[in-house]
Amino acid sequence: MTNLVKCVLPDYRKPKPSEIETCSQYLDQELQILNPAAIATLGYYPAKCVFEKYKLEDGFHFSEICGHTFCTEGKTILPLRHPATLLYNPETKEEMRKNYRKLKTLMNNVNDGK
């Protein structure tokens, strides 16, 4: 588990493009070292960054890709809404519950070598 931006942003604001660019090199190194079979992103900015890294960004619409799996370069990518979404949008609870179950299934499959 890691973060896209490696510092706490003031007032929990959204990261600026320059902050993402600066910190993404660390994420790239982490991914290279760990070489995970699956990547679950939590929120828009991490999903966008990972989709760009693996060249999946064509027509990137977070609300449409959230909860769907994408396979590329031997990795399965599962973009999810950040858990904090529930604080601001409690109506997403059932969708998020369903999508997080997909994460559990994905992790079980990865751990079983499937």
C-alpha cells in the first residue's frame, strides 16, 4: 500500500499536477521493485496516474471505469473510489461495497496464483 503524493497536503486538498509529477517517480520505483500482479487505486488521481503509466488513458472517465478490472503488461488494475467518498456521498455505499468485494476476490486470486 502506498500513496501517489508522499506528503500530507494542507487542508487535505487535491494534489497539484506538479506534486503528482514530482512524486510519481517514487511510485514508479515502488512498482518496479514490488512488481505487483494487481494494482488497486483508491480515487481519481491515483487511477489517472496508473492509467497513464500503463497507457490505458484513452477516454479516461473515472466514474465509468471505477470498479472494472483492466489487464495490461501482466498486471490487473482495479480503480476504486477512495473510502472517504462515503463521507461526502453516502449514496455510493452499495456500489463501493460491491466494488471492494471485487478487490477481495482479486487479492484472493493473486494470492492463489490465478
